[in-house]
Amino acid sequence: MGAEPGGNHPVNCQAAPRVAEFFAGVGLVRMALEQEGCHIVFANDIDCAKRHIYAANFDASCFHLCDVREISGGSVPDVDLATASFPCTDLSLAGNRAGLDGAESSILWEFLRVLGEMGHRKPKAILLENVVGFATSSNGNDLRAAIAALNGLGYACDILSLDARSFIPQSRPRLFIVGATTGLPDAWASSETHPDWAGRFVQSHPDLAIHALRLPPLPTTDATLAGVVERMEPIKDLWWDVSRLGLFLASLSPIQAERLESLRRSKRLAWATAYRRTRRGVPVWEIRPDSISGCLRTGSGGSSKQALVEAGNGNVRVRWMTAREYARLQGAPGLQFGEATERQARFALGDAVCVPVVAWLARHYLVPLVRPPVTEGVTTYA
């Protein structure tokens, strides 16, 4: 694994940015923002198990365990930034694609309602996070509707795509929208963080207020699963038994079988992840060709559950990934799970954000946006 995200970055003498964290989950957005000097003063989520984990890691006195529909703008304290990692169920390519009319993803409108009810107290900036499928949901009409609504609240918007692979050994592309009422960045231009598809969206909607801050190059990492997996003895009962392993092996296509055989022949242990897929109506297992994780998901079954393959020295073992491995792959290796079960923790982490991605975005974008650096006699953000 690479260095811990965030770290001791110098801040200016102004007060720490105050943040309201909606759909807070287990608090990984908070973890990222606190690394960059922010102060979370309000948090909300409806999931009890996620709150257990949140409370095991943070002061949860600001956490409101309730449906966001029960929150009014007047109950939210003054903040500089509001974040919303709202449900992706209806936006994901793996979901039902009901879009922002769906039962879960439509909750975004409640977040925007709260912002509207805050009136002149609404935050200077907002951050939305979701799957990249948000961009194509309802043929792009959902993204248009969301940005138009934010424009109506006074926020010009930026559309970014960042992949956790730049920071940790997990492939996890995500779409981010940054809205700002002041200190607007530059005119739109494609870049590493502003993909061409977003540029085409901007060109197709000249009526929307959209900008694109020029950001520094994304980092790179050579981290692999070797720095993530929990080492377990072959007798550990988490490893699949002979019968289950046999079904796994029998499902592999010739290409997949050769990929696994190459790992098995290695003189040292190696690890890969595998997903179940349906090919021509038949469920099969497919192994990634690299030593990184596929996108973590809420491990409820089917292709959403990711298995770990350990092979080398003539042996092959397979098991489900653990919650601790999920936490490491989300950039939160020290996360405590509190009263949550292993299954609850794995589900919650599959639903969460990647800490170093949000920390990078906070360092180079969000914090300077809400707290412009003082240029004389103080240290500013790098």
C-alpha cells in the first residue's frame, strides 16, 4: 500500500471549513476531509449499521440517524461545504436504471430541497459523488436535471471523473460534481479529470452553468493486492472447501483456467480477484488479469460479491474478501467496525467512497474553493 492519504498538509490561518455530510455512511468522506483540515459539524444517514461504524471511529454527536426527508434546511448549521454521496442503486449500470425517478436515487432531490431551505445560509460549495452511470442515466437527462437544479440554487457546476486506481489497488471510477456560488474556476476544458464524454455533455447543454477547474496531474501507484490481503493459514475455515473450489475451477473458461494455472505455477504466492458473470445464460467465474481489486460493491450476492484467489507453489485457494480488506481498499486500513457484523461492514464499505480520492479532491479543489488562501504572511495550500 502507498502512503496514507492526506497527511500534514499546511493550512492557512483562516478557520477550518465547516462541513455538512449527507448520506454519511461509515464516515469515509469525513475521514478524507478531516485529513485536509475540515471540521464536520453535521452528518446524516438512515442506516443503523453504518452509524455503528461511524460512531466507532468519530464523535457521532453531530450524526442524525434519520431519513433525509425528515431534515429541514433550518436544522442544518451554517457550513461552508455540503457533501452528498447519495444512493447509486437506480443509476448504476448494474442496477435497474430507473434513474432519478427511482425509489432510492431520487433522494437526491431531498438533499437539494434542504439546500434550498437554507436560503442565504446555503454553503458556498457542494460535492456530489456517484457512479459514472449517472452520466448516461435516462440518456443524460438525469445529469442535466441535477445540474439545472443546482444552477437554480446558485451553483455553477464542475463535472469530474476520478478512479481510485490512481491511489490504491482498486478499480473504482466515480463521477463527482462540484458546485460553487463564488470563486468560480475556469471555462470548460477536457483533461485527465475532465473526460471527453463530459465535454460532449457540456457542448450539448450550453444553457447550463458548467466550468472546469484546472487540476494537477493525478498521482500513480504501484500498490497491489499483496499489500491488502489478510494472510490466512490454509486451514482457516474462510477458505472454500474442496467441493466449492471444484465448482469454481469447473466454471473457468480455457482462458481463465490458463490465467489461474500461471498463478498456481508461481514460486511465490500471488493474489487476484474474481467475479461471477453470466455468459450465454451460464454462471461462470472470471479472474482479473492484474493484481488489483475490481470495484467494491455491496456484497449482497451474484456478481456484486468479489472473491479473492490465492495461488502459488502449486496450490490454489479461494475465499470471499473480508471487511478488513474492503477497508484497506477504500483507503481506511484502521477503520473500526464497532457493533457491526462482518457482513454489515462489508456491505457498508462497498457503498462507501475511497478516502484518498476525496482527500485529493479536497486538497486541490474543495478547501481552496471555500477558504481561498491568504497570500501574505501565511502558508497556503500546496
